[in-house]
Amino acid sequence: MLFSCSDKRQEIGVLRALGSNKVGVSLIFVVSNLLFAIICIVLSIIIAYFLTPLFNMLIVNEALMAQAVTFSYRQGFLIAGLVLLASLLGSIIPVVRLTKMKSIDIISERKM
């Protein structure tokens, strides 16, 4: 997410120069990063749900372990919540730092 904000630095500067407020610019990038995170979470839960039985068969056959890996929805929701929190913080912090700068400084890539 940090790379997304640094790559979008020019866009943030242009939006600020055109008169967008700090909250509007921040919301654009926070919402897009959260949507990307939600898509990734859904795909990873689906993949984990289908690959867990295959992984268990491999472990039981190869290592003769009695304890197999389980997939619980509680763990999935906990991980999803942590990923959303990390995504939210990872997108808010850089965008807030960039929106505090003047638009000309953002566009010309000057440091604060």
C-alpha cells in the first residue's frame, strides 16, 4: 500500500492543485486500498479452504502425523480483520503525510 501512495504522488498533487480537499483525496486512496485488500482476503480464504485438505493429506502421508491442519472460520475472520487494519493504517499514514504538503511540493517531489 505504501508503494501505491508513493506511485500516486503526482495524482495527489494534481488533485490538491485542482482544489480537492485533504479528506477527499485521502478517501480516494484509502477506499481503493481497502477494496484491494478485501479482494485479496476473499481469494486467500477460498484458496485456503480448498488447499487445507490437500495439505493435510500430504502431511499425513509423508510425515505420519496424527495432528492435521484445520481451517476454522474464526481464524479466517481474525486474519481478515488484521489484514484490513494493516491495510487501513498502511494507506492512511502515507496519504495523510502527502496531503499535508503543498501541492507544488508534491508534484515537484520536494521533501517536507
